[in-house]
Amino acid sequence: MTERHELPIVAPGIDDFAREGAGPAGGWEAPERPQVRLVPTHCCFCGVQCGMFLKVDAHGRVFGVEARDHDINRMRLCPKGVVAYQQVNHPDRLLRPLMRDRRGDPLRPVSWDVALDRIADEIRRIQDAYGRDAFGVIGGASLTNEKAYLIGKFARVALRTRHVDYNGRLCMVSAAAANKKAFGIDRAANPWADLLEAQVILLAGANVGETFPVATQYFWEARDRGARLVVVDPRETPVARTADVHVPIRPGTDAALFNGLLHVIVREGLVDEAFVRDHTTGWEGVRDTVASYPPERVAEICGVDARRVEEVALLWGRAERAMALHARGLEHHVQGVDNCLAVINLVLATGQLGRPGAGYGTITGQGNGQGGREHGQKADMLPGLRDIENPEHRAIVAERWGIDEAELPRAGTSFVEMMEQMRAGQIRGVIGFCNNPLVSLPNLSRIEAAYEALEFHAQADFFLSETAERADVVLPSAVWAEDEGTTTNAEGRVVKHNRAADPPGEARPDWWIMRQIAERLGAGRWFAFESPREIFDDLRDTSRGGIADYAGITYEKIERTGGVFWPCPTPDHPGTPRLFEDLRSAFPDGRFRFHAVEWREPAEPADEDFPLRLTTGRTVAHFLSGNQTRRIGALVEQTPRPWVEVHPSLGFASGDPVRVVTRRGSATYPALVTDTIRPDTVFIPYHWSGRVAANRMTVDALDPVSKIPEFKVCACRVERGDEIDPLSPPPIPPGRMPQPFEAEPAGDARPPTAPQGRGTSER
Amino acid sequence: MSALRRSTEDAAAPRGLDVAASAAGVAAALVTLAAIYLGSRRLRDFDAALIGYATATVFLAFGVVYRYVVWVQSPPARRYLVRGWGSFLSWRNFRDFPTLVPRELFSNLAFQTFIAKRGAGRWLAHQALFWGVTLATLITFPLTFGWIRFDVVPPGSRYAMYLGGVRTITFAPLTWLGWMIFHALDVAAVLVLIGCTYFLWRRFRDREATTGQRLGFDFFPLVALVAISVTGLLLTFDSALLDGQDYAFLAIVHMAVVVLTLVFIPFGKFFHVIQRPASVGVDVYKRTGLEREGVFHCRRCGAPVESAAFVRDLERTMQELGLRFGEWVETCPRCKRTQRGERYLEQVKRGFS
Amino acid sequence: MMQRTQFIDPGRCIGCQACVAACRECDSHRGRSMIHLDYIDVGRSVASMPTVCMHCEDPIAPCAEVCPADAVLVTADGVVQEAAKERCIGCANCVHACPFGVPKIDFEEKLQYKCNLCYDRTSVGLAPWCATVCPTGAIFYGTLEELLAQRPNAVVSDIVVFGEQEIHTGVAIVAPSGYARDWIPGGLP
């Protein structure tokens, strides 16, 4: 009856404090108010761009966060936002430039001059030998507008290469392309405050509760006012759980569903004929197409109940005011653009546009997903959402930049296509800012080969990412709180980030780095910026008259108003929170364009060998490639590792090692067995690297228009595995010690309690 | 409502005189008086100048015992008192766990290692405070009671210490030992000042400490200790460098602050000195109870909850307190929450509204 | 129910754990999260529920009642404070007596820790951290009038029942409109 047991006896959930790591560098401090300065700024993470204050101590050190009552988030923050500040003084920060002389050598610290001279030399050498386009620039959509703008200008004016693209290509380019095709302008049509007026909200492929947690309040408050919520998602996500209708479609069947909804709306006579007649073109083609998508067929394609299709169609069709929003779930497909167009067709056919509570939008993923694609770091775009192949646009931008139009390169290729060109030796050198393709791109072994094939690779980052780790030169950059600048959130609202601290060590902001390289390439006069404000003035001037017109937006105006929605052409213009209030598109004829869309099978449909559909996505505690969030103790504690989510019908128990196999690779994860996923679908979050990187298995098929990869569906099979594959801890600079929590504790390869992470008593 | 408020208000709050506690307090005061009388050889060794201190001590004895008796009457405290002393005095425990009690006394009471876990600074400061106060107490009480007295040994180059009238050691004043004996209280004062400075700094600077802090409860004790130490050091300063010109005045001020502090002990923060030994009792009880009766496992998930003895005793305590959910102790805290959540989903609402 | 208090609505919770992260930022226990976030329907749904201290009013604070060291103070405003550092002897009585499973304990420090309604914030008119950041309003801080102004359909209860024991709490729980009872089941049959 007696049992040996050590004291103390710790019952579950009574001492689950964060013991180590889960805190700011230098420990937790709680000084009295007089010793604290609050710097107003916004979060560095997702496209919501929540306002926050950073707490700065008497020594100028960022040590905490305080809630800020900003219009966007009204003091609210998600778990990533709360701990974002812990990046600022993080012990893993890159503090000096690193360099290796040849592949295989270890990285060693060097001076800025040595690193920058090497980069300039290599750029010159490669461009002289193989042509200007043999050197590429890759940007990112977490950069401020100022930096994103400068990336495009840097590539085209300093390097004069056509090869510049950015990681937004992995995000919302499908929506961007669809918006351009249907509306002639690429921006969410409504501010989120409009959601509160909607009677029906349709949310497709958007796990809002985990990827934009703070945006959830808009949906919940709309429901408090009587709105009905429809969620389209193969998984029962936190917002889908309580939705009025959840349509758990098979991954890769979105276009069929939306065609089916429109089919029912046509059948029931719920089309807004007057709107269609007066404000649109192309309706007939769409009407004829959707005729072949009766609910029964849709139900079969999508694997859902036909009655649910009817129900959603009637809800939407009978609503006076309805809004549709979507995110990556709809966009990460080889028919991503078509999927978005199918949603837009539904919106246009029912005239749900340009009014409070009636509208449409994509929820951009990255912090500056919207602004990052507007100002010219995209292969086919010039600042102000201008088209690089449009002679008028080229002439304007060349004139504003003070260069000869003939010297302005033509359109380049997309991010994933650049990887192919790198492998093929067409691109020999790359400099990357703010991206981590060795985690975030599909079919990673090909991406690794692409970087391997480069003659020269430089990467700027504030942590040593998996991509930076392989570079020849690594440049230490500043985190968001160490520089100022603007971002444009998912609504199209331009907000201002403020500087709270100096960069540590020798770290410098990306714009300073680009200026140094440009000077060494003899292009210094186009980059003689002393501050982000000067770059923003240049951006405003260049965007003037464009579609994304920022000319009337100033830092002061943003600070005064809490954010300005573009277009804002003049200083006295109040900005444009809601587009299309006059029911006119941005095309010269003012009409919105219908585009008939046929559903097609995904690039890799399920078959006998690979009978299941693998879909990848995110979890609330981590962000994108995890280079930031896998280093923050609180987030690692919440969700330490990836897992594979499977339906109970597959015969596994939670925690079982389950091997997921696709045509490109396999890995073994702990199973999280749950009813919340379709029996024919498995899910893996993609934020981790190494053996367990989900992108080892994803397919690198691209949408023909937007060039977005099909992250959201490929064929796979699952089998009982032997041993769960271990985590790779995030890389750290030479000579440093890893944080204790960064490596996986031995024997703790448990799945999370739920997709949102481990419960506080399960750690 | 007043009965419900009982244990939650600061326990020193007056709520009518407790007869048992009063009797015990009076008894303690009488014992203290007797000890002074006998220990000072029927007041022959008693220093009349120190009568204020002695009087305060008698009141202190009453107050501390009164408060103690009130305290241990509450069901949880009484249960731990009985269990703690029972385990402490058990021959069987002494035989089975001979090192347990000494280890507990050492780490828990003398060196307070648990405070080190809360923070190195807090531990160092508390140790300084603790040893300073302990040293001062060990000297002052016997001195004021007349239990210790010093006298010159003829021909006058050495001093002798008398304990209860019995001559013990002799020493020369200008040696290291002599200096230590005459200045021990100064050393104690410096230790106390070091500790108090840190804690006062914390009470102005660190919001962990400032949240909910109260003037009387948190600041007064520190200020009182500073006042005692500073006036005590001033006495030395005055006699050593100023030929004692203000000695009489300073002595009265010093005595006043000491008396005030002593009388305050039963009512405020200092009472933790009296309470803290209970933690040794609880630890010994938990350890031995666990070895004898084993672990109690959660009714729902099977994870260990606490020792079976603990669970049984807590259920009884709750019963005595009129809390009618004692059996809930048999479920671990996590499962309590999960089960409440499950009931909420089933019986209140599953979804948004 | 306290005048200004927290209202807990598990139906709105998305389980994101912003509350857990924010709780660590509380100046009165920086670095330690006091809130519990449990996934309460594991394997069947992603339902989750936050647990903060309910600040029991009647019977008042069982955690304080069972404390052998009088370490748990209830301030005049009804807030059940965390254990007084100098008094707590780390016995864990409160941990196991609390019907809601709220208190935590650090056995090395011999010290109980629990949610104190962010006393550093609420005592000066700010909302507690968890309610401040909660993206969904699953944890709301304010008066009942303020809650109803935003959620006209909400019904709240400040009575939780454990077997035969009714507990009136300082923090309230949200029920759907038309909810038949005036109490919330506590989980003990």
C-alpha cells in the first residue's frame, strides 16, 4: 500500500510557471512608472497590425509591452503580439556581419566594410560575367513600406536587374491578381469596422482565430449584433467551431463550392440584376458556367452535404448586407486566382459592395503584406501598384527616379521561378532581405539545391535563419522596434511604427545596408537617405498618381489619425477607408469584371498510392518560418513542435508516431487525433525546419497567373512510424550558446493538446 | 457574513476577547515575569535603566501567545499544529527519518533557502536581516532581563561575563573577542540596515512588492527596524566619539522605538517569525505521511494529487469549516477545471450564444 | 458579483493563449502566468476555457478559509489576493481546496501564487491583463451594464454549484439568453 514517491507531489497544473527562457533577456523587471517610457507602435507580426506600446527603461532598453487603445485592435493582442518585444534584446540576435570565404567554411565575424565590399565585388563580378539579370534580390512582406519600396528601387536602379521578388509571393498574390482582374485595384474593399454592419459574413480558408486572433473581435461583435457567420474550412478551426454554418470542404475544391453557391442564387432569383446590369461586365459567362454546378455535384466534389450548400447560398443571397473574406486557404492553390474570382463573382452577382456591411477582402498575412506588394519589390510591379510592362507607368517611375526609362529593367520572374533559375544557373548570385525560403518554400530539397548552386549568396536578418545560415555573407539587421516606418495593414490602412531602441551591436536597418551597397556600386546618389522619413517622402512622390497613391499620407497625419487608408492623393485628402462607394471600379469604364471560373483538380489529386490530401498551415503560437517565434520561450512552451492532425477513422491514437509520405519526402510526427479534421485530409503546421519541415513534402506547383505555390493540398499517405523525427533547433551565430528551450527536451515529442497548443497544465 | 470574514481579514483584527487565548497570554506574561525575577537572581542583577524593555517584553509575551492561541484555533491551523507536532515528536519518525528535522530546521528556519529561490537579492537581504535581528535578540533579552551582566575583573584589565550570576568567560576589552562582545549589537544593527535598505528600495522600485503594499503592514516594520538600528548605532557613536554628551537622550529614544516595535510584533508582519516554524511541522508531516500512507491519485485522470493523509485531513478541515465540497479534493486541479468546462459545454452552451 | 469584474464566456474563447502570455506581463508577478487555459473537449473539438480566480464571495474564499497561516487576504474590494509572501508556508491546502482549481504553488519557494485580478492594474482603474488583451472578449472586464451594452443577449450568473455547495463568486460567467437556471454547474456531480 505504501508507494515510494518524491516530495513535493505536483498535481497537474499547479506549478506550470514559465521557469526558464520564457522572458525578456536580462530577466523580468517591474519598475515603477517613473522609470518607464512608453513608445507607441504596432506589432511586427501579422497583417492586423495591432497597436501596442513598448516599455523602455531608463537605459533605453525595451523590456515590456503595454496595451494601446488603437482603432485597429482596441488594446487587444494575441500571444505572439504580447511577447513580440522579447526579440529586441534576444540573446540570439546577430550583432556583427558574418562571412565565409568558401562554402563549407564556418561563418566568422567581419567588419561591415569587409562584408559590404565582398558583396559589391561579387555583384560586379557576377553581373560582368553573366549579365545584369544574373544577380537577384529577394525581399519580404514584413518589411516596412519604406524598406519594401527601397528593395525594388535597389534592384532596379543600383543592380539594374529584373530579378527581384519577395516572399509575399507565398501569401496573398492570388487575391492580388484576382482583385486586379475584377476591380482594377488590389486592396480590401472595406475597413473591418464594416463587419459590424454585416448580416452575413462568409469566411473562406481563413483560420482567423489562430492566424489573425485579434481580428476575431470584429466577427464576434458582428455576431453580437445578429450577424450569421459561415466558415469554409476543411478543419474545424476555433472560429469554425461556433460558426452558424461550417462547410468542411475537401482541400482544393473551393471554386466548385463558390460556383455552387452562385448556382443556387441564380436558381432562386437572388441575383441583384440592377447591379449586374449597371456596374459589371461578363455576367453571362459566369451565369452559364455556374449552371453546371448544382448543389449535388458540388456536394460530391467538395465532400459536403448538398443541403449545407443550399443553406449557405440562401443565407448569403437573402442578406441585405453581406461580406466575404478569405485568406491563404483559398489562395494557396494552383487555381488560387480562380478561387478568389469565384468569391468575387458571388459578391458582384449579389451587389454586395461599396456599402457599410457589404463588401469583400482578403486578409493579408504578413505585417506589411498589403504595403509590401504595392511599392515595387514584386517582379512585375512598380511603386504605386504600377505595372512594370506598362509604358506609361515605366515612364512616370523612370522620371521620378531620375533614370532613363530604357535602363529600367522589365518584369522579372516570381520567387519560386527564381529558385528554378538559380538551380539552372541563370541566376548566380542573390541577396535576400527578410525571408527564409529554406523553411517557407515548397518542396524544400529543390530549394536547397537552388541555394547550393549559387556562386554567391548574401542574406540580411536579425536572427540567423535557416537560409542565412547557408549564406556566404550574413548582415545583421534591425528588428522592427529599432527603426521607424510605415506598414499597410490588411484593411489598406497605413500605420506608423516608431523607434523604441537602438539596434544592438553593429546591427543596422536594411535601408542603411542597401544604401551602403548602392554607394559601392556607384549608385549612391539615388539612395542618399538619412532616415526612413526621407525614403517615405520618395515613396510618396513616386506613388503619386498611381493606384496605390500615398502622396497625401505623412507621418504626422498617421500619428494624428491613427492610420490613413490609401488612396490618399493630396495632403488634405482624408484617405479612403471604403472603396467603390460610387459603385465604380478602378477600370476606365468603371465596371466590375466577372470572370467565369471552372473548378479543376489540384495539381496532385489523391490516388491509390497517395489516397489522402495533405494540407499545411499555421498555429497561433508561431509566425511564418518560425525564425522569430521558435526563439521565444513563451511561444515554444505553448507549441514546442509540429504534429500531424488526423481523423480518428485512420486508426491512430494521439501521440503515436505517424509517418506522412508524399512523392517528395516523408517525415514522422506525433499524431493529434481529432474529429475536427476531415477523414480524407491530414494537416501539418509548417513553421519548423529540418527533418520535420512540412515543406519537405509539399508540391511546388504554381498558379499560372499569381505563381503562388499550392501549399494547401497535395497527395499523401500516412503509415505508422517508428520514431518521431526530432526538431532542429533554430540556428545561432557562431560562439553563442543556444537558449535552453530552443532544443527539444529528450522524450518530449508529444503533440499539442489541441491545434492551438498545449494547455497550461499539459506542459 | 462576519463569521465568513473571519479568517480572511488580517487575523490581528479585533473581534472580541478570546478567553482561552487571554488565559494563555496572562500565563505567558507571568512566566516571563518569573523568569526575569529568577534569572536576575531576584532582581539583584537587574539593570533598572532597562525596565522599559523588560516591561515591553512582558506585554510581548502576552500578545504573542494570545495571538498564537487564536491562530491555532482555526481548523486548518489546529490540524497542522497537531499533525506537525505529532510528527515532530514521534519517536518512530525520529528513528525512520533521523536527519529530516535537523535538515528542515537548517534549510527552512536558519538559512531560508526557499527565499533564495524567490531571488538572490531577497535572500541575501533577508539573511542579513534575520541574523542581525537574531543576534540582537539573543543579546538584548538576557541583558534586559538581567540574566547577563559584565563586571571588571580586578585589577581591571579584563572583563568577566556573568550568566545568571555565574561567572563564565573573561576577556580583555581591546582584543578581537572583546570588541565583538561589546560591539555585537552594532554588528547586528549594520546587518539589519543592509537588509532593510534592500527591502525599502524594493518597496519603492519594484511593482511586485509595491502592489497592494500597506503602510502599517509593510513599511512600518522596516522603518521600525531602521530606527532601532540607527538609534543604537548613534549610541555607540555618541559614546565613542562625542564623549556621550547626548547619551541619555538617545538611550530614551532608542528604548522608545524598541518598545514600540516589540509591542507591535503580535499584530503585524513580524508575527511571521512566530508562524514560520509551522512550515517545518508541515514538511515533516507531509514527508512522513507520504511514506506511511502513500499517494492519493486523481479520481479522474489518475495523476498523483497529494499524499493520502493530506487529502483526508484537508477533507476533514473543509468539513469543519462548513465547506460541503470536500470530496472535490480527490480530483486534481486540472480535472476540476476540465470537468467544469465539460459541464459548461453540455449544460450551458456549446457554441457562441 | 463585484461591481467592476471579469465576465468569462468560454463560448467566445478561441484558445489562443494571449491571456496566458499577457498574464506573465503583470507587474505583480512578472514572468509567471497565473491564468489557466484548458482545452476541454480534446479530440472532439477545439473548445477551450480560461480559468481566472473567481474571487468567491459566499462562502468567502475557501482558499483563505483552509489556509493554516492566514496568508490569503481578501481586500475590502472583494479581491482574493495571492498568498502573503512572509506567511505562506507552502502547504498546498488552498491549491486543493479551491473548487475552481485556481491557485498555483512553487514548492521550492514554499509560496502559493494565484490570480489577483492584476491588482497592480485594477486598483488604479485599469483592466487586468488577460481581459485587456483577450482578442475575443471571452474574458471581459467592466460592469454588467458595460457588458450588456455590447452584448444585449448575454445572461450572466455569479453562482456556481459544486454538488450541494453553492458558491457566489465575485467574477461572473456568461450563459446564453434563455438559460433556464440561475447557476452554472461547477463540475462536481
